Amino acid sequence: MRTSPALRAAALAATATVLLPLAACSDSGDGDSAEPSKPSPASTASPASTADELSSQKLDWKPCPAPNEAQGGGGSPSPLPGGSVWECTFMDVPLDYAKPEGKTIELALVRAKARNQDKRIGSLIFNFGGPGASGVATLPSFGTDYDKLRTRYDLVSFDPRGVGRSEGVECSDDARLDELYAEDATPDDEAEEKTYIDGLKSYVADCEKNSGSELPYVGTTNAARDMDLMREVLGDDKLYYFGISYGTELGGVYAHLFPKKVGRAVLDAVVDPTESARQSSLGQAEGFQLALDNFTADCAERDDCTLPGSTGKEVEQWISDLLDQLDEEPVEGLGGRQLTQTQATTGIASSLYSQETWPLLEQGLDEAEGGNGGLLLALADSLNGRSEEGRYDNSNAANAAINCADSKARFTLAQTNAALPEFREASPVFGDYLGWGLMGCAGWPVAGAWDTPDVSAPGAAPILVIGNTGDPATPYEGAKAMAEELGKGVGIELTYKGEGHGAYNSGNACVQKAVDGYLLNGKVPATGTVCG
């Protein structure tokens, strides 16, 4: 669930975000009778607390309400096998860790208790990436995938600061987001460049207006410190952790800050911690191009593929031609909205996250060529965080805020134009889309913290690092880089030869056996293990 700042900025057409969907959504779930108690409203910080009070706070767990709009909406989480219910609560953390006895904010948490309390190891904390994904909404939706781990762990996740119910960052409203997503994110002339840049400025201004006081404090370092406080409050001596996509970067930063507190940890779909913002975006261009190449080759080899072309290259050229046509003349989409070139490219990228959605991509492309862009637009909406009712979650807003708080990179128009040829060479389909996204943090009101994060963790327990050779969003090479940066004896690399974003949820028995064996029994796989 990790896209680079460039992918999200491009997905936003002319918005100044960096990765996920944006939104300024009301907290519609706070009136639910099942809502865990909240000491203070999200719009105001709690009174000063001492560090000791924060680490010894007692959590008030209650059955979870339905996710609110900022978390993506939907119904209350279903009970787990055996009837266990998901419980939710809020935890106080310092707004500013440089002032630990100052103002506090609240983080939303979710958990499902371990089935075998007698053999319980502790709490296994999940982060599903983005940055900007709501862990409170995501963990219950994938809970059965991790049910074996619940034999010995309480499964726990959270909305990181700035995300969902954890003081969610707010930027542009729903109507404005519809406009921004419909704009051209790959400008072809000076007039389109101006529209693109004006959209970026507009989005940044909305973020600063609606969440300006929060923006300096939503970076990954603070999120890692939040996890260590969470570990204490949950009663664990060590942090047991499962990070996916951006969650691998968060896990690496945690390991660097608290190496002696690392318990058993797994990093899946690994972000390369050594890459600059430009290198990361370029790597994603190559990664999505690889995934598209695999899709088109598969299509060309099948007799029943509906897309024209006898080779993968011919199918890809047909897709490129379709995108060019949409740049000139969008087609009918959904609810009065049209499918533009940018939204079609977003829909293609969305469908490449999993091989299971390749049939939808094939169908959507075929229908778009015939004048019906509804399916591709729906795929774009899923990546952009837009519900069928037209409401956006806050994942793009949070994504922008977190990425721009982390990264020092601020690309100018001239620097972006200079980079475009390299991006086009890396990907004929996604090069412009991701290259223009380099401007995602231009004009952001908060300076970034680093060029690249430090994840060195000498003395930490082994951390299992899993790379997927066909991953479009976090290319395979990132796993090796992460393992090396964590340090000798800490980063244990495992390779999965597969398609899609991530490995554990692919259902591959070899990967799951290795992960389960480590987390449940402490059995460290041999570094260099390969699962086909």
C-alpha cells in the first residue's frame, strides 16, 4: 500500500499531495454509541500530561464503531472466526516529543485478542502503509488473513497521527477534489503547466488552512515514537511488528531509534531506505512498467484476451494510444464525471497492485475504448480514496502531510522538466505521470526532515525483510537495501517470486510458513531464502 509521493501527486492531477487520496471529511462516526470514550475533541489538544502519566495510561477498549468518512466509511467490522469482536480505543501521545509534558493528541487503536491467552506472546502491531492508510479500518478487513498469528498475539493496529480518527489532516473538500483529480497531471504546454501548478498551490493552501498547526508533527519519526509509547501502554517489553509497504520504512525508523526494544518484526513490500525522492519515484516508474509488461504479455498469450495485439508490446502500444485519445477527448465515466487520461492512468496503476485485478483492468480498458470509462474510473476512485457516494477519505491528505514532513525534496518546474526524459525512458506509460509528481511537495509549509531515513539498527533482534520480484509499488531491490541498512545479523532477506504488492497476503505457502514460524515460534529463516 505504498506509493511514492510522485504516484500520489500524479494521481491527484494538479494537487500538491504526495501519495494517497486527499480529503477534508467530517468525523461522522463520533456519535456512534459504540465509540470508545475520548477525553477531548479532536479539534483541541488535551491538557499537559507528564511522561509517566502517558506511559501508564489505561485504555478503554469497546466494540468498534463503523469507520468514519476519514477512515473510508463502511460498516462496523464483522466478528472474527469463533465470535471474537474487534475492540477500539484511543491513546494519548505528545503532540511534540520535544515537549513530552506539553499538549497531547489522541491516536485511534483497534485490536482482536489472542485466542490462546495462556501462550500469548504480546501485541503484534500492524502498519499497512501509504503513508495514510487507516490501520483501524484496514486490519479488520484483512483480519482473517492473519488469523493464524492470533493464536499467540493480540492483533493491533492504529491510525498514525494525521490519519483517519487520529487527528486526521484535512485539505481540500470533496467537490474540489473531484475537480483536481479530473485535471491533467501530465501537462503538454505552458497553459496546462500553469493549471497544474495552480492546482498544487490551491491544494497546499487548503492543507495549511485546515491543518496548519498539525503539519509539523506528523512525520515518521514521531509515528515511531508513538509506537514505542504504544508498546509500553500495551504492556510489552519488546515491540512485535508487521509493517507493509510504507510500514517497512516506519519499522526501520523504529528499529534505528529503539534497537534494543525490537522483538520479532516482519517487513513486507519493502521501501528502499537509501533512495532519494527522485530515485524512489523513478523506481516506481520502472516497477509499474514491469507490472504492466507482465500484464500485457499475459494478455497477448491468451486466446481469450479482449485487447488487440499479438505481442505484449503491441498490447502496450494500444494502451498508450488509448491514453493519448483520452487526453484529447475524455469519455463518459460515472455519475456525470468523465474518464480523463490522468484518471485512466490512475485506474491502470490501481489494478496493477494485485494480479487478481488484472481481469478488471482488461475489461476496463476494453470498455473505455468503446466509450464507457466507468470501470477504469472506479479503479481510479479506489486508489484515490473516493467512495461511491462521492466522499473522500483523508488518506491522500495524510499522505501528503507525512511525506512532505519527512522528505526535504522540493522540486521546481525547471527541475521537473529536466527529469522527465529519464522518467519517460523508464516507463512509456507511467513516466510523465510519475515524473510530474515530483512536484508533490512544492510550496509545502513545513520543511522535510531528511534526504533518506536512517534505519541502521545495530544490536536489534533479527528483522525479516521480504521482497517481491513483481512488486510495482515497492520494487524488489528495496528489500536487499533495507536488509543491508539494518545491519549484519539484523536484516534477514527473503525473496518471493511473484506478482503484486506484498508477499504474505499472496497466499504463498512458503512465505507464510517463514513468517508464521518466525513470529509464532522465533524460528529465523536463513537469509537469502527464496519462495517461488
